[in-house]
Amino acid sequence: MLRRLNEVEISQADFLVTRGVQSVAKDAIRSSIAHINRAEFEWPFNAAIHSTTLVVGQEEYSWPQYFKVVDWNSFQIQKDDTLSVSNKHLSHISRDSYYKDYKDADDDAGAVGVSCPTFVFEGHGNGYGVSPSPDKTYALKFRYYLNYTDLVNHDDATRIPNTYDPVIIEGALYYMYTFRDNLEAAGLALTLFQQGIKEMQSILINKYDSIRDTRVERVVRVIRSVA
């Protein structure tokens, strides 16, 4: 980006001690990456899997670091022959349903737990809960999406694929031109940036396994209605 602005590029040795336009450029890159990450909750490049071991008698757990959004349909107790448990999908229920129908039994069981969990619910705060309260140290796995993480060092890498580096650059140029009060150039960069994000959404998010042609079906229905 600095090369396109005809500015001095940042060396690896000076990366953490930049000043002036180089510091603004780093902030612009970070802002562009953050903007792209905010554009979708479920970018595939932010997909992650979390595995944890449940604690006997404990219903609620915290989300993993950099958590953004979870796939509630992905919670699964893992098969463990030593615990005599098979793979088991957990059904998602509301927190209100948990409080109304299951919490009393979990609380009564206390530290010994009830049985292998069957349900998962949104916790009271930053996390999730399972019920019945686990009576063994079951292994749990689920899928989720990561939040944006800031880049600090010269070798820090964004999760956005390299294919979309030009989109990041256009976003950074928008922030740089805005900083320089070059509104015309900022407007052009913003347009290209937004177009790049839409292209990413079209390619990475809006995927269709098949497209069905219904034109013949509609013609047949019309002919039948006329007849």
C-alpha cells in the first residue's frame, strides 16, 4: 500500500517503532481487515472447531478465545469406550426452557452430576450450558466462528486468504485517503473496497449446490390451466 502512495515502505526491523505515515498505514491495514471481518458473521476462513472436557457437576462453560458466533447444531458428545458413551448430538434449547424444565434437577444433583448431557443452551453471560449436568468427564466438540484478532508484529498473518489481498489494500487506501482529506480518492477506494467485499460474499458465502430450471414446469401448468 505504501508503494502505491509513493511512501517509504516499512522494514522488518522498524515495524514496531514506526512513526508518521507508516504508523497510519499500519492502522489503515488493521481497520480494513476488521471491516471485512465485520461484514459477515460466518466467513469460512474464520471457521473453527473447539474440543473440551466437561467437568462433573458443572453445567455452564465459557466460550473459547476470539469466539464470535456458534453453530448450535454442531454440539456433540464424543465417543469414549472407557466412559461407555457413543457419539451423541446435543439438541439446542432456549435458556428459558432450561430454567423451566431442567435446572432444578441439575441443581439438586450438585457436584455429582446427573447423566450424559442431552441439551445445549445459551449460558447466562459469555458462554453456553449443557444439561443434564454431566456425571462423567465427557468430551464435547462443537463448531464456531472466530472474531477478528489484531495484527501487531511483522509476521502476524490475517486469516483472510491471500487471494483477497487487493480487497484489503483498497480498504486501507480508503482509510489513508480519508486521513489525508482526499475525499475524491477516498470515495473511489471505498467503492472498490465495497465491490471487493461483495465479491467475497458471493464466492465464499452465497453458494448453491444446484440450480433448478422451472421454466418448463411453469409452461405446463399454464397449458393445463387453459385447457
